[in-house]
Amino acid sequence: MPLVTTGELVTRAAADRSAVAAFNVITLEHIEAVVAGAESAGSPVVLQVSENAVKFRYGRLLPLARAAVAAAERADVPVALHLDHVQSDDLLRQAPAAGFSSVMYDAARLPYLDNLAATKAAADWAHAQGLWIEAELGRLGGKNGEPPLDAHAPGARTDPAEAHAFVADSGVDALAVAIGSAHAMTTRTATLDHTLLKRLSAALDVPLVLHGSSGVPDGELTEAVVGGIAKVNVGTALNLAMTTAVRDFLAAHPDAVDSRTYLSVGREAMVRAVARIITLLTGTP
């Protein structure tokens, strides 16, 4: 199936008051698992490659990107490619030729005005290339040169008025909002601020994105989708599923040396995790 764009998947989800799942991939096994899990659930999916994943792959985007494109084109469901948490302008400019239809430009580490300037420049360039662009605010009230607060630090929250101004002035197509989730959580104990989410949804006319969704319980996730989240980013949940399965297999088979034996177990664990999360978000049986 030909690649689809992240923008069309997220726009459709927002209109339907549902959400599209976006999974961060690091290895070929991740890519294969996300596509197989989406096919099992019968739903579209977004494959995400982060700047950190590119750094892990010796700083080379194309090997992983080309694997993702090949898998997406052979999928039985619509698949889009998204370049995630991009801080490098050089990496940003590699996105179109590598098959990506969207980027998340991450200048949230900067004070508000610097974030706005950098993001607007990125958005102007991205739109000229036909890319859909997502961004993020780094702190509540982070103006006047104040040092940035990580968007997922404890207590970080996106201010609706500030978010409205940021979206209007930057021209981005979607905004990742800080409402209580955190990156790299291995326990599903996050509590989301659903009252704030409703205010953000009312204040903004672009789709809202939830980062750090691996640490969010099922009920919180489904309520967030009802409240306006249209794209749900997942990464750690796949790594946890894969690592747990591989660790258990090697503990039971200490003499195993063929990497296919344990990688296949890890891949299947990720397939199940992907299918479960997509089914939760879409409400399909």
C-alpha cells in the first residue's frame, strides 16, 4: 500500500474524535512489529523515527528510514512516516527525501520567544516542502527569557492562552501538550489533567498530541482521546515488551546463541503491544 501522510491520518482522527497511534521505532524488528500489530488491529499507524534513534544508528537516517518505507509500502493498512523530536536543522532537511511526510520540531528546551522563532522558521521551511509539522511548548508561562522547563517534567503544564498564541504565531499543524504524562515511564501510573485538556482543546484549532503515553493507564488514555487528543505517541511500551520477552527467553534458554530465536520472541511481544494499544485507542473489538 502506498505511504499515506501523517497529516491526513491525524486530521481524520481529530474529525472523528479518535486518535491515531504513533510508535517510535529503533530496529527493523520494531518496524516489522508495528506494521504487523497495525494489520492485526486493522487500523492505520504512524512509524516514528526520533533524532535519538538516528544518533543510535551512527547518525545515519536513511538505513532505518528506507526499511520503514519498504515495510510501509508492503503493509495491508495505511502507514505514515514521522520524524520525531528533531532538534537538528540538518536532520530536519533530510526528512522529505527520506520518505517522511511530517516532523516534530523540538525547540521546547528554549525560552518561549526563542522556541517560537526557531519553530516558525522550521514550519515555514517544512510547509514549503509539503511537510506537516508538530511542535511543543516547554513550560507554563516560559516568556521573558526564563529558563525552559522540560515539557514532561513533574508539574509541567501547557497554558491554553500561551498555546493559542504559539500556534497562531508559529503556524504549526499540531501541538504536543503537557498534561501530566512523561517520557520513558516503565510503570503506567501517570494521571492526566483532563480539565486542562478540555481547555486546550477549546483554545486550539489544531490537533493535540500526547507524548509519553507508555506511562498512561488505559482509562486515562481513552478519556484523553475523548477530550481531544488525536495522536498518541508510544515508545517505551514497545521497548519494555521486547526487553521483557527477550530477557525471559534467555533466562529459560541460557545456551541460546542464534539471535533469531530471541529477537523473534521480542518482536512478537511488540506486535501484541501494538495491537492492544491501537485497539484501545480506536475502540475496535
